[in-house]
Amino acid sequence: MTRRMRLGSFHIKRAAVSNYVMFFADILLVVFSVFLAYLVRFNFSIPESELKPLPYIIMYIVGVRAIFFLLSRSYSTNLKYMDLMDVLRVYSFTILGSFFLLLSDVMIYYFFTQLLFIPLTIIVLEFLCTSFFIILTRALIRVSYSSIKDQEKIGKF
């Protein structure tokens, strides 16, 4: 039996709310990863010429990642019981998203502008950061939940 929250005259399942929160947290982690990738790539001093297309690059990367998160339904896993298969699912769909970014970047280069829309190092660094932060966040939630449950069992919480 799932618990429901009452929001005005609407009933919303708590699991659905946590899924939406997890999805948007993943998107925020992607945005943070793109910024971090740019900072690392340009030695914490991003040139002005790279700042101009940055909003478009962020929107594009977030759009691609959002599509792959929705396809994998990685946001809907039960974080209380996260296991290696969930980690592999996150990793595999972030790598598929990175391959899509790489493929689209190469197509833009060869067929349209003769310039890379997203630098290749940014794609690699963003993949590493996104994978790391999403897996770390989920592992921390899992450990926190487990710790709280253990405290409840012995009566200290």
C-alpha cells in the first residue's frame, strides 16, 4: 500500500513525488557537472569566447541527459534498496548519453560548422563528473536510510 499526500484537491503518491525530486536532482547534478567540467578544462579561468555558447551547450547536454534518464527510468529506483545493478544502469545510460553527445558533435563538425559545438574534453569530463555525482548521491541516500533504520531498530532515533 503506497502512501498518498494530499495537495489541494489532488492526491499524489509519495513515490511519484520522490521520483520527480530525484529526476530534478539528477538534472541539477548534470548542470553542476558541466560547470565543473568547464572549470577543470580551462584551469578555473574560462575564456570569454567559451562563455558565450555555454548556455546553449548546457541546455543541449541537459536535454540529452534528461531524455536518457527518462528512457532508463534511473530516477525511479527504490533508493532504500540500491544495488550494483542500479549503479550499472546509471553508468550505462550516462555513457550512452555521452556517445550520443559525441556523435552529434562529430556530425555538427563534419556537416555544418567545421567547429566542435562541445569540446571533446568537456564531454569526457562531464560524463565522469555526472556519473560520479549521481552514484555518490544515491549511495549517500542509501547509507543514510540504512543508518536511520538501524537507529530505529535499537531505539535511539
